[in-house]
Amino acid sequence: MSPINLRMLVPGQKANILKINAMGELGRRIRDMGLVPGTQLEVIGKAPLRDPVALRIEGTTIALRNSEADHIMVEVME
């Protein structure tokens, strides 16, 4: 399967992070949350207006805005 951005995932889907396209302060903030290439994640929910998205990473739940999720390229796990 080809890489897609994190925003495209639906609740219940699992994926591996392939690349972070954000630079500067935003890129650092994303990586500080543990979102680095090679990390597995699961989308556990989205707000009613689809922003933000809730992710489970190594037992921790975090929320990302869609504007942040757009910078994260993932590969969906089957």
C-alpha cells in the first residue's frame, strides 16, 4: 500500500509512521510527542467535526490537529 497522510486514517486503523514532513518548531513538536519514523500507532477516535484526531502510541493517548496530522506520512498495517 502506498503512503498516505495520517489525516486519512479512520478510527480503528493501525499504521507505521514513515516520514515527518514538518520542519522547524512544528516538526520538533511532533517528534517530541513520540511521533517519529518507525513508530506504530492506532487511531482511536475523531472529534465530531473530525478535528482533532486521537491516537494511541505505545500505551499513551495523544490528540493532534488535522493541520499537524497532514505532515505525517504513514503506511497502513493490515
